[in-house]
Amino acid sequence: MKKILIATHNKAKLKELMIGIKDLGEQGIKILTLSDVRVEEDPEETGKTFQENSILKAEFYAEKTGLPTIADDGGLIIPYLNNEPGIKSKRWIGREATDEELIKYTLSNLRGCTGKKRIAYLQTCLCFYDPRTEQTLTELEKIKGHIAEKSSNNPTDGYPYRALFIVEKYNKYYDQLTEDEHHEVSHRLIALKRLTKKIKDLI
């Protein structure tokens, strides 16, 4: 295994994944992005869970490029809203919705709600798929918090819910965590650390 593809068009997510996968790069594996392989398409996300969608994405890009691929799917879960937006997090109010519109819509759905009704989770599932061996590995992780009554007004582009999500451990907006705090609690980095260990065992 000499190359691995990181399959996401989300620049903020790509930056985070590149941090988490640097150990593999240090072992001589070349890390490629969708821009490197000139793939612009996205698969239709027809899965019913984050895990199903992450596998679907990894298989889609692996089959397009012939490369072992890491992909993920994740989003916001609000138990009071029947676990919405869940797998619809980015398309809750339509694929063309802006980050600001998603923030406003989330707040409107929780208007008047207090206490446990505002409990929420950010969840992700990472998948590694090797098209040569048809080996599939997945890791699921989540972080607990609650939805604030107003936005932090400092949204991370591509991650609208971070401007609303108060991380339980630090009682701070997710997008106001320091770099060290983020690395400690990031559900994506935690899952990726476990996944890269499994990949190393395959090499």
C-alpha cells in the first residue's frame, strides 16, 4: 500500500483528516486528495446511517480511482428532535442551504426549549476501503454537548453546527476550542486514530 486517498470536498474536514493521518504519511504512504486525482463527483448518499454512507463514499471513490480510500459521514444528532438532522445534517433544508441558514433553522426548531431538550451529539463514522482486497474498516465516534441559544458568530466554514454546539467537557463553543482542546475531544480525530492503527496492522 503506497497511496491512500482522502475522499472529501470539504476543505475544513480535509484539513482535519490530514492532521489525523500524518502518521501514515511518515511511514512512506503518499496521501492524495480528490483534487490530486481530479475527481469532482459526489456519490448519492442513500444510506440510512452514518456508517452506511461512509462505506458508500469510500467504495465510490476507491472504485473510481483504484486507490485505497478513507471517507467519512457525520453530522448533528438532537435527541429531542427525533435525532434530526442526523444523516441529513448538510441537506436538512436543502442541498443549497448556507451555513447561516442551517444555524438559524436549528435555533428556530429549539426555540423555547431548555435543559435536557437541548442535549446534542456530533457523530462521525470513518471508513477505509481497499478495492484490491475489498477490505473494509470502520470507526464510529461521537462527542456530547448541547445546542446554545445563540450562535458563537464565528462559524467554521463547512461546519455550521460548531457555531451552536457547546462541548460538554469544556463548556465552550466547539469553534472556540483551542487547538489542543480540539485535538483532545475531536470525534473525527479520535476515530481516525483508531482507524489508522488498523490500517498500519494491514501494511
